[in-house]
Amino acid sequence: MNPRQLHHATRRAHLLAAFSALLLGGCISLDLGGDAPAHVQWSLRDAAVAPPAALDKPWVEGLLLQARPSHAVADTLSIAFSRQPGAYSFYQFASWTERPVRQVPRLLQERLQARGVAQSVGMMGDPMRADWLLLVGVDQLHHELGATAGRGRLAMTLELFDRRSRQKIAARRFEAQAPVASENAAGAAQALSRAVAVAFDEALPWVESELRKNADKP
């Protein structure tokens, strides 16, 4: 071994010895993620206290739901919070199991199906016939921080279309909020699920009313 090779071999030996000493002393952690908190996925839910009472008979034969373009914070798996209007950040170690832009329409489908507003309620693309289409857009979905733990805020816009005439029949924006128990992702997820339920409580009578008024029109 020439002097240059000997120098490099000696340097590697010194580095390995120093690294081993750090490991034995507990100064370096090789655990995945180190000491960082575990990443938690939260499911956005319809936190209604009880399912809605079913109608005696449906207003229409078929109703399809479709997500429409929504606010950026609803089109990501990240859970958003805001300390000032128009400015958003995201919780680092938490996320949604599904993007709200897709989850909210699915949850509304389940609520409408349980209520029985239509004989069949599905999502666009399902193999079913329907003369009515409900577009669902999520305009706001975030944890609004304030002097206390804040509140979960949801805003959504519904647009009802008659697919036979290809005309928009009605549109309305619904806003809801729920207090946050703790200033963290867990508190945000729970409050936003309650806000979903509050918004649906207001939206269901509106959808029923519009279907009832227009179902018999040619």
C-alpha cells in the first residue's frame, strides 16, 4: 500500500470510529423519521348526530352528483389552517385520507340517499340513468385560528341542472362553522366534520325543494 492509499484508509478508519462512538452515545437516531411525530391521516366525515328521516317516496327517479372545480385548499390532502384572511398554511404531520373536493360530494351523496330524495343517488360515472345533476364545489375548508382555538369553516356551492334541457335550475352557496376544541390537526378535523354536517342540514331542504318544484316540468 502506497502512502496515499494508507492515508485514505487511515482517514476512513477514523471516521468509522467517530461515527460508532456517536451511535453508542445516543447522539444519532437511525429510526425512520427520527424523533418527529407520527403522520396521522384524518377522514373528513358527515358528523350528523343521527341519520335523516327517510321520505315516504322519492321526488325523482335518479340524481347524479359531480365535483366541480374548487378552492385549492380543498383540492389537496393537506389540512389547511389560516391565521389571517386569504393566507393559508398546512399541518405538517397530518393529512386527509381523501381530497375534500372529492370527499364532500360523496358524503352529500350518502346523506341524500339516506333521505331518499331520489330513487337512486350516484356519482357521475356510475352506471345509472338520471335526469338531474347536482354540482358540488368546495369554496372554503380550513381551520380558522383566532384568540382561542378557533373554528372550522366550510363553504360550498351547489348547482342543480336538468339534464333533459341542459339548463341550470338553481344554485346556492352554503356556509357553516363549528368551534375547534384544540388548536391542532385533530381539533381541526373534528370541527370541519361537524361543519360538514351543519352545511348538509341546510342544503338538504333546499335540494328537496328544488327537485319538488321542477320534477314534474316537461
